Amino acid sequence: MAAAAASSQSLPITVSNLVKAYGDLRVLDDVSIAIRPGEFMTLLGPSGSGKTTLLMALAGFVSPESGSIRFGEQEMITTSPHKRGVGMVFQSYALFPFMSVVENVAYPLKIRGVSPAEQKSRAEAALEMVKLGGYGGRRINQLSGGQKQRVALARAMVFEPRIILMDEPLSALDKKLREHMQIELKQLHQKLDATIVYVTHDQREALTMSDRIAVINKGRIAQLDEPKALYRRPNSLFVADFIGETVLLPVQREGDGVSLQGRKLKLATPTPSGNGPLQLVIRPELLQLDAGDDGDTNTIAGVVRQTIYQGDSVLLIIDAGDGREVSVRIATSRAGQASLPDSGSRIALGLHRDDTVVLAEQAP
Amino acid sequence: MAIQDMPGASPWTQRLLAIYGALVLFFLMLPTVIVIPMSFSDSQYLEFPPTSWSLRWYREYFGSSAWMSATWTSLLVAVLTTLLATPLGTLAAYGMHCTSDRVRNSLQLLVLMPVVVPSILVAVGVFHLYAIVDLNYSITGLVLAHTALAVPFVIITVLSSLNNYDMTQEMAARSMGASRPQAFLGITLPQIRFSVLTGAFLAFITSLDEVVVAKFISGGENATITRRMFNALRDQIDPTIAAISTCLIVVSVLALAAVQFFGARSKGRT
Ligand SMILES: Nc1ncnc2c1ncn2[C@@H]1O[C@H](COP(=O)(O)OP(=O)(O)OP(=O)(O)O)[C@@H](O)[C@H]1O
Ligand SMILES: [Mg+2]
């Protein structure tokens, strides 16, 4: 085991100019992405954006028209799937129903010609890792969804692959179990010396688990960044809208700056070039109710329309003029202390300049 | 589906349906079953019900070297056809399953041709073809012709079970280091085993039962049992035919039972 572990150092993945087309549809449109060794990289995007296709290209099940895929220094584009040495977890788990749990997990070792005794001990160790110790003798159809998920995970990592690919592995689980497994997967990743590429269309899941996230739209990488940067500094309205809760307010160009309600805005990022229409991207939880003017805060005037209690937070719907609505989210703990404004009252909302992001409606 | 499973049907409807079902079964079975008592008759002619009983027609059958050689020809051809048609049909079904819908649908039409075209046309065609390549009256020729007739049945049964099979399992196996043949043999085949066995059984029966094509292209020392029976019926009707038929029924039933037995075992494992 020690020798195997020493050789199993995680690998960087370099995808360059990858193109995959089905007929006229370019499902992967010149995708380039550099994944660092040991990184937890999430491919995030709406349905049909090409996430699975990219993952399958990495695994070798989709053959691209052009481009390159390198694991470490090695070009993989023509290597057949079974020689790529990647562990894979499928959305449907794809467990072998006619084998027991331990036989499933030992399968990659059996194929590799590992001795039966070592197969058994390593499979059991892998099951232990996913907290399924003692379940080895069970049949697959005797497992719950979450347990099947864990078996699939154990099977993908038992042969200590340096790259693990996962396609929406948690999507079949209920919300609570899914959130639990997210944390567990993240902890598992820290123990494993493997580069993980993870596909999901759930932005919250992506933010929770990833070192970095590649947002994919229509076969292109829209933005690749760390979760925090992606959330706070989206580079396009698509990304802003896709990640987190977003309210957009149209703003006007004024000289080389930007104004809202006649006041010049202090921006976190440079004003987008060109002369197309601009939108202010607002995260409802970043707006402040009691805005003092400290020189670093933009203010937005409005009238309170509605107060909605949502358990952990209170949502205020504000009319910012011209029928534009802005919502403000206040954590319930804070809402209890400050008295909330009544419906119909005029208020000034504060938005710190570091949170003030303005984006062009059309990407340049 | 058991009749009792029908929700909303009154007991009377259910009973009528059961009687109806039994009648249909009876009429389906009757022609097959009737030859069995006839074969044990002591009479010179085929008669039902027999007036006296004996095993003389079985002695006649098993004692005749002509009948025996035809029997062995038939069994040999059926076994070889099964051995050829089963892997061929299974691989064809697998290939068709893995292609796009459009290709699969057109292939399906093509592959079903031998079943759809009247056998007499196939027989005439094969006869003329074999005259050119000199395969008439040969075991090889018979096996090839029967394989062409049997393959569609294997394809249909295997294809339908592949439709209920999750091919991502094979992808999973391949990602874990199994080559494609390894993944197919180790993961897919065990799960579609029953349909492959059923296909093999159908191939065996197709060959054993086949008379029209055999009538044209088999003969001499390589005549099949069905061909010889046909000729015997034309010349004189004697109860040997009934004895042979009974034996054929027994062979078929045994083969079917074997499929069911192994099928039940493979299902029990999943
Ligand atoms: N075999 C195929 N033939 C034709 N088109 C395909 C094929 N596979 C995928 N596509 C198309 O490629 C596009 C991207 O598919 P892909 O499965 O990669 O999307 P995805 O991002 O994984 O979506 P989802 O979140 O729904 O799983 C889709 O428009 C899909 O219809
Ligand atoms: Mg997908």
C-alpha cells in the first residue's frame, strides 16, 4: 500500500481548445481549462451546457473533434478509457447489481490482477473510508440511496486513482442527505491525494465544495474562479444570475463612470467598456438598511412595499423607482434587533463600494 | 400477470377469463399432444384414439439406420446452428444497441428480413446460390442457412433485454480498468444471460424444426429428420412419424426446461 500511495500523486489536467460537435451543435466550443493537481474543480452550468460531455471527454467516452487533454505531461486524447486510470462516479451510481458490495468495490482491483487477499483488505478499507464498514456482504438492492452512493464512491477510489471524475453524484439524494454528503465528500477529498472534477448544476453545492468553479454556458467556459471571487466578482450577467440570489438594476453611463438615481456610483471594478446598457448586480444580503454615509457606501433610495418572513431571514421588497424592485435580505438574528421599516416608508439602502459590481448587458 | 392481479374485475369476469384462457391453451396444445398417444398405437395406420398399445413404432424408429442418421444430422445441424447463431446474434444485438437510433432502426428491418420473407422464397434463393458455390446437400450449407434464419430470433431477444440494461455499468467498468470485451463479458453478459439462453433455445428449435429450406438444400446422407418425415408422409402414412414427433417434442421441452432452469438460477443471483 505504501508504495502505491507514493506513486499516486495527484495530477494536473490541462484541457486545450477542446471541440466536440453533434451535427451543427458545438457542445464543447473551444474549451480550455487548467486544473491544478489535487484541486477540487467543479463544472457548473445549466442543463445542456456541456458539463457531462466535458467530463466524458476527460474519461475517454466522448471523442472530441479537436483539442488536447493532458493528465500531467501525458496526452490522453486518443487513450482508451480503461487506460486513463481515472476513478468515476456516475449519477445513476452504475453499481453491478449481481455482485455484493465488497465485490463491487474490489472490481477495479480484480481487473488489475491484485491478489484476492489484498483485494478484500483494500476494498474493506475503502468501505471503511466511506463509513460503510461491515456492509461488504450486502447485496446492492439491500442498500439505501445514500449507501449506494457511498459504495460508488468507494469503488471509484479503491484503486487510488490520481484523478476522480463525478457527474452529479448527489443529485438523486434528498436535500438533507445531499448537504451531509457534500461536507463528507469535501473531507474525503482532503484525505485523498486526487484531483477531483465534479459536475453539478446546483450552484450552492458548487460553492460549498469546490476549490475553484468553472461556470459553463453553451459549451464555453464563462468564468473560472474561486467560489468567493465568483460570487463577489461575476464577470458577466450570466454568471451573476446563475450564482446566488441576484437582483439587477439598470444604471446609466455618466462620463467614464456610472450613475443610479442621479448619483454617481463608487465601483469595485472598472466600468465596462463600450457603450451598451449596464446593470448593477445586487446580492440581497449585502444591502444595508441603516446606511450611514461614510464615503465608501452607495445609497439607493426606495419605498418599502412588502416584508416577507422566511425563517432564517426576512426579505424586504423595495420599490426603487420606475417600478424596479430590489429585495433586501436580513438575517433574522439582525432583524430582531433593529426595528424593521413599515410598508410604505421611504428608506435609503446602503451598498458598500466593494460590493458594487456593474456589468454590461451584452458581453463584449 | 396472474389473473387475480386484475384490479376491478368481478369474480365472475375473472372466472370466465380463466376458462377462456384454459380453452385457448387446450386448442393450442391439442395438435401437439394428440400425436403422443398415436405413437404408442399397435396399428399399421395413424389412428386416434389407438385401439391397442405397443412400442413397435419406437422400435421401428430407433432400429432404422436411415431414420437414425437423419436424426443425428438434424441434431448436429441444430447444435452447430445454435453455436453459430447465438454469439453472432448476441454481438449483433450489442452492436445495434450501441449505435444511434436511426442506424438501429434500419438495421433492425434488415436483420428481420429472413423472418418476414416466406421461407419458400428463402429456400429457392439459397438453393440457387448453393448450386453456384456447391453447398447443396452439405452440413455446412444447412448450418449456414439455418443460422441466417435463427440469428434474428437471438437478436430480438437479446436486444429487448439490453433495452432494460443500464449501459453506464459497462462505462463504469471501463473507467475502472476493464477493456471493452472484459466489461461486456464480465458485467453485461451475466445480466443478459437469460435472454442469450432464450435466444440460443430459439435458434436450436428454429433449426430442428425447419423443413422448407431443408427440403431444397438437404438430401442424400445429409437429409434432416424433418425432410425425411415429409417424404415419408408423402409415400405412406405410418405411426413411426408419430413416434419421431413425440421424441422431437421431448427434446424441445427438455431444452426449454433447461433454459428456464438456468434462467431462474441467473435471476436468483441478481
Ligand atoms: N450523443 C449525443 N448526440 C447528440 N447530442 C448530444 C449527445 N450527447 C449530448 N448531446 C447534446 O449536447 C448538449 C450538452 O449535453 P450534456 O449532457 O453535456 O449537458 P449537461 O451540461 O451535462 O446537462 P445536464 O445538466 O442536463 O446533465 C445537449 O444539448 C445535448 O442535447
Ligand atoms: Mg449532465
